[in-house]
Amino acid sequence: MLDKTYEAAGIEPRIYEAWEQAGAFKAGAGAKDGAATYSIVIPPPNVTGSLHMGHALNNTLQDLMVRYQRMKGRDVLWQPGMDHAGIATQMVVERQLAANGEAGRRDMGREAFVERVWKWKGESGGMIFNQLKRLGASCDWSRERFTMDEGLSKAVLEVFVSLYKEGLIYKDKRLVNWDPKLLTAISDLEVEQKDTKGHMWHFRYPLADGVSYQFPIAYDEDGKPSEFETRDYIVIATTRPETMLGDTAVIVHPEDPRFQDLIGKEIILPLVGRRIPIIADDYVEMDTGTGAMKVTPAHDFNDFDIGKRHDLHMISVMDREAKIILADNEEFLEGIEESAELKICIETLEGVERFTARKQIVAMLEARGLLHEIVDHPHMVPYGDRGGVPIEPMLTDQWYVDAVTMAKPALESVREGRTKFVPKNWEKTYYEWMENIQPWCVSRQLWWGHRIPAWYGPEGKVFVEQSEAEAIAAAEAFYGKPVEVMEESAARAVFESGAAERIVLYRDEDVLDTWFSSALWPFSTLGWPEKTDELARYYPTSVLVTGFDIIFFWVARMMMMAKHFMKTEPFDTVYIHALVRDEKGAKMSKSKGNVIDPLELMDEFGADALRFTLAAMAAQGRDIKLAKTRVAGYRNFATKLWNVCRFAEMNQCERVEGFDPGLVKQTVNRWIVTEMSRAITEVSEAIDTYRFNDAAGGAYRFVWNTFCDWYIELAKPIFNGDDEEAKAETRATAAFVRDEILKLLHPFMPFITEELWNRTVKEGDTRDNMLMLSSWPTAVGEDQEAAAEINWLIDVISEIRSVRSEMNVPAGAKVPVVFTGASDETANRLKIHEGAILKNARAESVCVSQDIPQGSAQIVVGEATLCLPLAGVIDLAAENARLDKELGKIEAELQKITKKLENPRFVEKAPADVVEAERERVIELSEKRSKVGEAKERLAALG
């Protein structure tokens, strides 16, 4: 006998262990020979990671699909793995060392530090896998991979060396996002834009050679200059005064009349004395700021591009810790005449941290009369999401992938439909990124990661090979002498000594960006570069499930690498899921305090409730507004399922061997089999087309409304009646449909359905297979006549209930039900189902009449009019007053919100989620107003 209540906390771990012990997650489990394959690679979570709501959604949807496909009989592989997360992991271990009072990374040395990271990974890393198991993830854990394991490391080396030798990987000096705290380049994804209440400093840059010009300071009604001021300077505005030391040009718009005569002239850079040109470039906007813009190519990404266009000098004025470096900086000093001002500048700023230098530069310019004005200027400042300090665009030597070349085949794959995005609108984002792609910086100044397989010899000669032995062999072939490898410092000492008899190499200190190894994920996890059976069987994969924020960082790069090395696309479909936000639509963040922890929700409501909530809300292209009450609601759904199975058990509803649902005779049984077939078709089609919310909605409606509320209610008289044949058929039908429901719900709610599958059998009996390895239900067929009859009955009862509720009829009051204009078919249905209407609609009597009773509420059902004589049942005046009061409240609130939404300032300045919530409230209130209006019309008809 089923327990009175379902206790998820005790059952879920036991069920998961049983699945694992049975090998139910392994590739091909349950599949027949020759079955078609279906494979998904998990977006590898960071080894430092903990389950958050994005993970919960992403993995719920993947698990839903793989469980569905397994039950459909396909040979399924859900490939799990983890990313080594270079920066995050290194930070975790360094913090641990500091907390324990142990030697730091540089004190202990690279080899010892990397060994320590591996130790940490073995003891503490990968916690998220256990959390994914709590969620019910049915990955083939026996095939777990790690981006730093031996096989994947081999794949990384193969790819890097191959691309280098093809000219698609190279070293270059370019601007990167530099984290001055972590001392490494970081990707755009690791940059967080923060609102900052900053300033815009306006400085006067003196014109060289005594040049002056007439600057307009007033304009007439036609917009023509009417008043001028003679200036021997140009006003430049900047939010980063510390970078002005590296300015190499000033640009103005080529059509700006204010500066036409200055193009080709020079200014003298304040504090420094460098002569820099004034050049024309349409990047600067005439109507924005001062109309002139300083160009610092080595410290700004846009300026870097401008510098390339005009062949400007690239002058870095900061070191890797973002401290000012001037004294021995050859680039900075080149072409500058010595002066007292330059000497003061160098002495004052050398070695000073960038933000302290900012204050000092402003003070120095102000003292020289060159500070024009300071304007408050709120703006976005890029921060490193790990280091927590503003990033600094830094000109450094890094390794790059020629993404422009590699993007072209990957673009065509989507354009020609070989890989599809769902929703389709994300293809546009993919195209925009890929068509404007820049070289991909793949080197990081870390110790944890795949070390770049490059060795340097004298005069900068580079040898890129898969191993040190191969690098030595290549160098010996090149130099014709024996070669040895040393640490960089020792090797450089040999280079500087000029000892020609000794040829030494040193290895590049940098490691590869973690996205480099994860770009190989769909084929490296299957054993490439070896030609494994798994690679031949499961590649290319079927679908990738991921978030929109990594379309470029991961999806695009997997496409590029797969097209280059596998000569085909890595997946057929890319499903982009939405964001999970809080119930008001705001993005979750720790600073806002609105983060919802999926682990806490699973503790409170169970994994099934959380999974069903996420699936039910996963509408394509629409963010999920998650409220705890929604999860509680779907826990109630789980409870409803448990209770209906318990009810069926109490009424001896047991599966009957050989039962054929297509042969049932009772109308209510023919109806439920029809509705079950419709639900199976609806849910299957929705999952196949990635409409997970529609799939969950279809399953929910059938289980809760159709089966639990209506079928069970309509079957009770049969269970309690004397017709043994009808009773036996209904018991067998209920058991059959219950089993199909468990199958239908299993991908969404795997734990409770597996438990009920095991428990809903005769004592001493067992199932042929676990539910997760059972066959997906198939539609039996439709009995249109039975479906029409029972659905008519449900409509009649539902309409009566609805009118009773709208008209505020007392719950205990029984009302006559009168049908007018009824056809013979309707009259016959009324005779058959009179008892059900009397019981479920709280009807006093049911009859057919030619006349409409006086004081009746009227409802059209099919060809007939259903009449409820309510004149003597409710107080018409009091009810009318109640409805008027309710309508007044609705109108007042609607007016208030509408006025707010008609205010452009509110719409522009209020957070987007607040505006959207108000718009949704208008829709909700409008629908409510319509309902109250209908009730008032019915009330008027009564009197």
C-alpha cells in the first residue's frame, strides 16, 4: 500500500542510487540493436562551480530530452564533463594557501603549485556533479571527462600545433582586457560592466607653433555661428586622465567646420611635451562632447583601431600592475625633448598606481591652467569578474587564433541550415558576431591550464610542437647543434651572453584560455584524435542546450573547431534557453539579494517540483520569472499524482496482462483513452519541437484536470456500483492510463514517477523494467463519439460551476438546471448523465423545456441554452452592489497604471522588469473587468 504522503527527501536519493546501480544512464542503455543514436554533450560546469538556477534550467531541459529519447528507444549518450576553469580554480587554491598561512604560488614554484591544484581538484573540485545528480541528471557518469585529463590534453596539443603549422595560430601584440589584480588577460565574458558615478575631465591641449583659431561660442536662429573666441588650444574630454600620457593623436570629424583649419597641425601634449598630430577621422561625433578626441592606441580598444588606420605610435604607459612607467620607457621617451616639465612628470608619476596617478595628473594640469572644467558623468566601467578591479586595456604579446578565417565555414553551416538555432532569432546574433569577429586571444598568464606548447630559441625563433622532445628535435634540425631546455631566466642569460656554442630553449610560460579546450568538447570527449567507436557512433551530436551569453564564446568556437578538424557540424540544433529571473522579472544577483538557490528549493519541495516548474515556464524566447510559490504549486501537482495513484490502489485498479485499451466499452473509458492519446501526441510533438512549456502544460492538464478531476470523479459511481463487468473494465482502464501517465511525466518528474512505477503493482509482482528504460507511450487512437459526449458533459458542469461562482451563489444552494432548444442527442445525453450533473454541478434537478424560466442566467452549450433560475436564490440588489464595488476598484487601478504607462519618463527611466510587470497587470485587470462585466449582464437579465 502506498504511504499516505510522498516524502521526496527520503525517496529521491534511493531512486537515483538504484538507477546508477542498474547502469540505466550508460550510453545505449535500453536501446535495441540498430537503434538510431541521440547524443548531447553537457555544457561543462566549472570544477569550482556550485549549482545555480541557470544550471538547474539547462540540465533539467537536457535531462528531459535524453530521458524522452531513451524511452523512445534510441541509443542515447548524455556526455558529462567539467571545465578546469583556469582563473577561478587558481584563485580558489591561492586563497586556500593564504588562509592556511602557506607559501604563495610564486614562492612554491610552478610545478609544486600545479600539483597542489590537482590535489584540491581531487578533494574538493567537482561538487556540482553531486548537485546535478540531486536534480536527477541521467548522464553517463562512467564516461566523465575533464578538460585537463590526459585524453583532452592530447586533443588540445594536436589542435594548437596543427593550427600553428597551418598559419591559423600566431603571436601578436594587440590590446587585451587586462586584469591588474590577477595579472592576466581575460575574455570579454569575464568582464562585468558596472554603473559608476564618475567624471568627465575637460583639458586644454595647447596648439603647437603659436597656432590659434576662431572657436564659435554662440549661434543665431539659423544655427550659424554668431560669436567667436580666439583659442590657442583644443579642449579634450576624457574619463581616464591617466592615459593621456600615452596620447599619440587628436582626431576631429573631417566635416566639422570648427576644426577645418587645424587638420594637419599639431598640439603639444601637456606634462609630456610630445608633439602629436591633429587628424581627421569620422569616428568622432561632431555633436558629442567637445568635438575633438584624444587617441591613446595602447590603452583603449577603439583608439587601437584608430591607431591602426592612421599608423600611429602605440605607447604603453602602465605596467602589468597598472602602475605608471615612464623613466625607462623607450616608447614613451622616443621623440620627446628633455625639459623641466617632463622631468617633474616622470618624478611625480613613476611607479604610481593608476587611480592615484589620475588625481595627480588632474592636479598638475589644473595648476598649469589647463583644466577647462569637470562634469559629472555616470558611465559604465568594465571590471574583471574574478579580480574585482577595473580592467585595463593593455598592449601585450599574446597568442591568437585567426578566427576571421575559421569563422567562414561555421557561418555557412547555419546559413545553409545544417545547424539550426531554436529560437530562430538567435541566428541573427550568431551572424552579427561571426561576421564582425576579431582575432581570438587564447593565451592567459596563469599556471593552471594547458601550457602553450611553444619553445623559444635565440633571436626569438619559435618551435611549436606537441612535446619537449619534439621541440628539441626540431631545434636541432634547425640549428644543426645539440639543444637543451632551460628555465626562461637561465635561457635568456645564455642568449645575452652570446655563447654561440650553446643552443638553449625555454618554454612559453602562458597557458591556454579555457574556452580553447572546451571548443573541442563535442569530439574530444568522444576520444578524438583517436578514432574511437564512440566518436564514430555518437558524433556529430544531436542538440546543444545552452544560454545566449555564450553563443560566441562557446557555440561559435565549437562550430569553428568542428568544421576545421571534423569537417562537419558538431550538432544539428542549438537550443538557446532563456534567463531565470526573480518573480518580478529582475535579474538575480547577490548584490540585490534576490538569488534563488535551487538546492534550497529541492530541499523544501523536491527535485521533481523544481524540474516541472522550470520546464513549464521554459517558453521559447521568454525569460522565466521564478517565484517560490510556483515551485510549491508543482509540489502540489506531485502530491495530486501520488494521491490519485493511492486512490486507484484503494479501488483495486491493477494492471491487467494483455489489456487492450482499444476494446473498452464504457463511454467514460473510451473517452479517457482518447484524451490520453491526444495528450501523448501533444506532449511528444512539443518535446520534439523544443516547446517544453507546451509539453509540460499538456501533461499537466491531462493529469490534473482530465484524469484526476474528471475521470476519477466520473468513474466513482462505477467503482461503487453493482455492474461487475463495468467495474473490472474501469479498474483496468484506470491502471492502464495511470501507467501511461507515469511514462508521460517521467522526463519531467523522474523520481516520483519511478517510485510509483515500482509501487503500483500487485503484491509480490514486479515490473518488467525500470520506468526510465520503459517505452514511451503511444497513442491508442481516438473515439470521436465518446470524446464528444464526455467533453460535452464536462462543459455543462464547468459552465454551471463558473456561473455559480461569478454570481456568488451560496455553496450549499442547489439550483434547477433547465435546457431549452435541446436536440434529441442532447436530451439523450442528459438522461444518461443526469446523476453526474446533479452531483458535480450541485443541481436540484435536470430537465428539458420549451420555455426559458423567468429570472434565469443563460449559457449557450452547443445548440442548446442552459438556464439557471437564480432570481430567488441570490439577493439581486446586494449582488449588483458587490459587482459595482469590485468593478470600481478594477477601474481605479487600471486608470492609475495606464496613466503611469502613458508617461514617457516612467517608461524610459523605470527598470524594464517594472514596466513589463505593469503592462502584464493591465492585461490581467482588463480580463478581470471583462468577467465582472459579463456577471453584471447576467444579473441584469435575471431582473
